[in-house]
Amino acid sequence: MATYIGIKGVPIQTIAGDPANPIAGQVWYNTTANTLKGYGMQGTGAWATGNNINTPRKNPGSGGLVSTAWIVGGIKGPAVKDETETYDGTSWSETADLTTGRGYNSGSGSNTAALTFGGVSGPTTTQVDSTELWNATSWTEVNDLNTARNHMTAQGTSTAALTVGGYTSPPSVEFGETEEWDGTSWTELADLTTARHNCASSTQGTPTAMIVSGGAPGPFYFLCETWNGTSWTETSNVNSAKVQAGGSGIETFALTWGGINPPWYTCEEWNGTSWTEVGDTAIVCYGTGHAGTATEAWQCAGLNMPGADVTTTEEWATPNATKTFTSS
């Protein structure tokens, strides 16, 4: 048992709310509720089916938690899409279109304040470097990326985001570039250890604590790297090959699932050290819209293995994750 002398001088985190991505054993003081809270896994996470999106597509930009989810753009057959849909945890609603239709684009933020950037603008695979900002009503073009590319991965909010990797085609060129958005413009930072595209990550979370897993081309299906705000570090590989897979969470606590490589249903959880297989998805699909945390994640859209459009939403939840401490 810990003693007072053993823990003396270790401050408890104070925060105006609850952390977005708590890890097991974390304790904090919620200054809004004036309560001491802690996180512990109270049950086993599982996937459940939600309601369908309105417009089928694959590889849209996406972001948000289950109750603040959104997707925009994407590919339907040879055509790019410009439709935006937002999710309130129950149903999807179509809203205002993008300024520039695009597919294989990335995103960050919530359904009231979001970014989408990069991708391709048509069947000729013209690369897009433009960024658009969503204010819950409409999209507005803001400053461009430094490097036009598609199939990137991203994480953050509408005012602080990170995007990494990607490629151009044709000709195929792999990128390791990392770019940071500060609410006004993009700045290039340190490259990935290994340049690649179609990695999995969350689009929801902090841009200073990111994890990317899997990706293409072939030698890198299992590779995992973490970002500490300054540089990328290779760490333990995922157990199953992951390309165009879903992802959620941050560098210390994350999920990845699905993808174009078998076994397609598997979902893996990252504890900051290693990956462990957890509950499988119900739908075999890749190129989905996805985001969330390691305890609250979602996916929708994409293609299944025969190549048919997927319109179903799936939601991952871990029950009773946060507890409030009370005195007696």
C-alpha cells in the first residue's frame, strides 16, 4: 500500500471538465463540478450498430465523438462528393456542401467546428492542397497545406490540428511530412520515421499526442509510430495488417480496427506499450469515416470486401469508464 511519504508532493491534475482520453488509473479534479474523479475500465468494450448515413461514399473527411460526429466529401464510384453530414448520436443529417468537392480527404474537429483538407478533386486524381473551415453552417476556404496530397491521417480540432503522411498518384510518391495547423496556417514539422499513406489514427484528440498505425505500401502494414509534439518514434507493431483502417484515441490509449487486409473484423486496443485484440466489428469495411477516443469511437461509410457501399454506422463504447470519488 502507498504511504503518505511515498505520494507526498505529487499534484492531482485539475481540469475544467473531464479529459477527452483518460487512461486507466488516471485521477483528476473537475473544477467545474468540484469533484474528484478517476478512470478505470468498468467493463468490456463492444461495437453496436447505429443509423445509416444518407449519401453512400468511401474515404470521406471525418471527426468528432459519437454525439458530435461528421463526415464530408469522399468518393462514390469515380466521382468525388461535396456533401456534409452530421451525427447527433441518433441520426445523420445533410447540411451545407463543401466549396470544393474532394475525396480521400482528411479532417479534424467536431460537427460545429471542423476542418477538412487535402485529397483529390476528381477522377483524374488531381491533388488538393486547400483547407476548408466549418462553422456549423457553411464551409469557408482558408490557408492551404504546404504539400498537396491524399490518403493522409489527421488529429485535432478546428484550431489546432496535425496531419501526416499521404501520397500523390500518379505518379505514386509517398510522404512522411507532418504539418501543424494553428488556426490560421500550416507549418511543416518533423517527418514520420517511415513515409507511408493510409495509416490509421483518430481525427479527434490533441495534436501533441498522436499515434498512427499500419499503412501502405506493403512492408509497413504493421508499423506503429507515436508523436510527442516534437518527433515520431517507432513502437510496438499492431498484430494484424492495417491499411485504410479505422482509428481512435491518442498515443497512450487508442484503438484501430478493420481495413482492407484480412482478418477484416479485428479491433485492437493500445495501452501505451502494446496492442491487444478486443471486440470485433460487425461490418467488414475499409475507407470509412471514423473518429473518437479509445472508450467512445465510431465508424460509417466505406466499402465492404466485395466492394459494395457501406452506409451503416457502428459505435464502440466501454461502459462506466469514469467514476466520481465521494467521502464517507
